[in-house]
Amino acid sequence: MEAERLLIIDQNRHFSETARRFLSRRSELRAVETASNVDQALATLEVFKPTLVLVSDSMLRKSELLAATFCKLAEIFPSLKVIMLTLYSDPSNRVAQTEKGCISGVIGKDDFARNINNYLKEIRRDINES
């Protein structure tokens, strides 16, 4: 299977850059790009065509267009996985967020570094099964 193209969408540029550098070392990720606002995100989605998107919950709350774009992309590209990054540690809140739209899963920024490896394995398994 081809290596994944990952897009990180978060207005916190420090987090995005740190996550990009951390994830760029992974062999199963061919490329990692970042966007820090809705316009950048939409332009990057069109050109970069990621297979995996990590997007902050605050970006989704700020832009109905961005959220609607993920839903449309999920229809066109069923293998696209959109993972919401959140500051909420309450698991019930995370579940509620995934039920709102076209989000494949939720990961907390507080446990991102500890859990991203397992999460990427789980996503790759889901992609291989679809």
C-alpha cells in the first residue's frame, strides 16, 4: 500500500509544526503538510489530496464550510480518514463529536504523542479493510 499523505489543520502553528516534524519521521507517512486557517486548509486539500487529516475541533467549530468539505470528501473518497484533535479529555465529549459529522475518530492533544502510533496502525488497518 502507498504511504499516507497527512494534513494537519490547526490554528496553533507551534503544535502543527511540532506534530509535522514528529510525524515526518514515520516511514508509512510519505508527506506531512500543515494549514493554520480555513483558506489554507481548503487550498491544501485540493492540491495535496491527503489520505489522512488531523483537524482541530476549534477549526471545525469555526467553519461550517470546512466541516461540510470533509463530509463531501468522505462521499467521494471513502478511504479518507479525518481525525479530530481536541483539548477535551472527557471520553463522552469525544464520542459526541464523532457523531456530529464525517469524523473518523478523535484524539486528544494531551495524549497525541503517546497514542498517535497506535492510532496510525488502527487507521491503516481500517483503510486496508475498506
